[in-house]
Amino acid sequence: MNKKLKSIVLNPVRYYSQLIKNNKKGIDLTLGEGHFVSPFNAKLKAYEALLANDTKYSLVEGNESLRKLLIEKYYPKYDYKNEIIITNGSTQGFFSVLLSIINSKQDEVIIIAPYYPAYEKVVKLLGGKVVVINSSKSGFKISPEVLGNYVTGKTKAIIINEPCNPTGVIYSIEEKKVLLEYFKDKDFLIIVDEVYSQYTSESFISFSSLITYDLKDRFIFINGLSKSHMMTGYRIGFVVCGKSLNNELKKINYLTVSCISSVMQKGAIGALEDDQFCKFVTKYYFTNLQTLKETLNNLNIEFVDANSGYYLFINVSKFGLSGEEFCKYFIDNYYTALVPGKLFGKGFDNYVRVSCCKDIKDISKFVNYILDFSEICEKM
């Protein structure tokens, strides 16, 4: 057995959702899985592929029409023929990228905390060294000044999750330009996880739109349709990067999955043809987010001011409880499952993450529970 696997726990987030799974009154605000179903056109195109017996192997790098469509819509500075690969979800894309660049325990990968738990686990599994930046003291963002304390000659890559899971934080254009200027005279890779980029305001600008030619090959963009198009079960992710790395990723696809489901890729093409679906879902989840933020502001409960509509990271120390204790109380008394902040890195024990990608009825119930809980605490 691989000893490195011993320390890995399978998705601890699901542990909290399982606690209310069989309760009819239960509200699950844990998983980052939208409550809407996938677009009709996605299902239609997948069904048509089945009827037409379009079920053979696809190219190792993915369906050409799908690659072209993704580049045209999201990453026009890149070449759909040589600089994008379709993966079995963005998670496999992330794993493949790190597998392709980590050579030994000397290779350092900078992760910005709080972070998606898989980042740290994959780096360690592949034998690299994790370097964590606690961003809570710098507005939950990084800057050249902050990075200067962590970047070394052994830095292989930095992972930037934007919008961030769990905080929902994004960088302004000016902040990105400052970072891009800093990256110019460095030689490490910049891995940008943009799986939540659909759930931002229209003012959001991806790093990919700002990078210059001299930086293009050092940026790696990881994305997918699971969050943006409610297609978690289709497992369609993709990686956009320079040609040389893309060639290495093809080898990994070939050795691990051969190719991605041809049927699901046709479904993805259908989903991408419907822009109105994403706009509606984004607006819906932003409404959820704003509803929750307004309530917390009225109660003077601290939270990270999210700029995206998927999560809210709430500081519950006001109540004299840790995040884990807060989660347990809400499960026991309100049958509501949340995620304690400790799962997203050290130093966040007083936080909880709330998924806002749910039915507004569930968000409204949670708001009422927060109000009720606050009243109880005031009387104590």
C-alpha cells in the first residue's frame, strides 16, 4: 500500500451532509453543488449522441468542437488545437497538472489559506512540499509584499483559486496587474483555479484576459462545467495552458483515463450553447448571497465579504463557539448542515462555510435560524 494515502481522508465535507441526510427537515448547506438540474440542451445533446451511436473513443485531448467552443467563450488568447485539454472534471485536471510538474519533495507549491482541501492533499501525495500562506491578515488575498516572504528558489508553483472556495474573494483588475508585474521576473508557474468564475459580477476579469505573451506559458487555468452549468455528474473539466505542458497532460490522460466520455462531451457542447441558463442561475445565487449578507450585517456577525455567489465564510467567534461547535449546534437544533472552517486550513477554527447555491427557501430558513440563535445567545 502507498503510505502517503494513509493520511488522506475522503471528502470530510460530506461527513457533515450525511448527518442530516435521512432527516426530512434537514437542510444541506455543505456541498458546492447547485440545486438546479443541468441545462435541457445538455441532456438533449447527450441523448442525441446515444441515439446516433456516437459512443466511441474521443481524442485523448478531447472533442475538437468542444475545445474550440471553450476557448472562444472563455480563453480567446489560447489555441484550441494545442493549448487546451478536456479532463474528467476539474479535479482530475488539477491532479494531472501537479503530477506533470512535481518531481521531488524539494518542489514547493504555495497554497493560499483558506483553501480547497484537495490542494494540500494532492501536493503531498505527489511528493511535493506544501507552503501555506494564511491570507486572513491581508484581506484574504495575496500581494507581492506577502509573496516575498514565501517565494524561494524552490518554488515550483502557486495556486490561486479565484473566486476562492471557501471565501468567495476575487481580485480587482489593479490587484491583478500588480501581481502580473511581480510574476514577470519569477520563474515559477501560476495555477489559477477558476471553477467558480461564472458566479461573479460582470466586472470580473480573468487573469487570462490580462496576461501578456511573455507570461502566457507560465499560467495554467483549470476550469469545468460542474459548477457553472450544474453538470457535476457529467465530469467535464478542462485545462488551458502552453503547448509544452499540454503535451505532457495528453500523456497523463492517455495513461489514466484514455479519453473523456464522448457522450458527456456532446452534452457539454449543448450546455455551452445556452448562455441564458448561466445568467439566470448566477443571478439566483447572488440573491441568496445578498440575503444572507444583509442578515449577518444587521446582526453584526463578521464574514468575509464575498464577491461571488457560491459560498459565504462566516466568523462565529462572536457566539463563543468554534466553527465545529457551531456546526454541531445547528445540526442538533435546526437540522442544518454547514462546514467548519478548520477543513480549509489551520487558523480558521472560528469559521463556518455556508453554500449559497441552494433553493432560496433553504437560505430563508437558515436566515431565520440565525436570527433565532442570536436571540438565544443574547438572553444567555
